[in-house]
Amino acid sequence: MEPLHNPTQIQTSADISMESGSPAIDTHAKERHQRLFQRGLKWLCMGVSLMAVSFGINFILFHSDSSFVAVMYVLTTAGAACILKGLVDVLGF
């Protein structure tokens, strides 16, 4: 008794159908990664800017009698959070 169908024939047709859908998935993944990468760069720039402003406030007001500690810590924390968010987007986590 011979089998009614050839098992290798079914296997190759399944492989071909999976490969034909693959380029669309790859382009979608690349576009998504590119959008995340661009958004991550914006977050990184904003975080570095906030850190620079925090450093500037610290540098300018260091010898003054006014208290700038709260502003400095808020800007530094916001800058560090933006940098972390940017790195997460750029690296794709």
C-alpha cells in the first residue's frame, strides 16, 4: 500500500507560504524599529537638555544665598528619566 500523498510535498508548500509572508513582516518590523529609534533620539536629546539646564542652574547659583536644591533635583530626575526612556526606545526593549 502506498500513501495517498507525499509528505515532503506538503512540507515544502508550507515552507513556501511562510517565506512569502516574511518580507511584509520584516518591513513592518523595520518601520516600527525606525519609529522607535527616532522617538528614542528625541527623548535622549530632551533628557540631555534637562541635565544641561540643571547643571547650568547649579553652576550659576552655587555661591548664592537662595535655595535652588528642589529645582536642581527635579530637573536632574526628569533628565535622567528622559534619558532612560530614550535608551529603552533606541535599544528596543
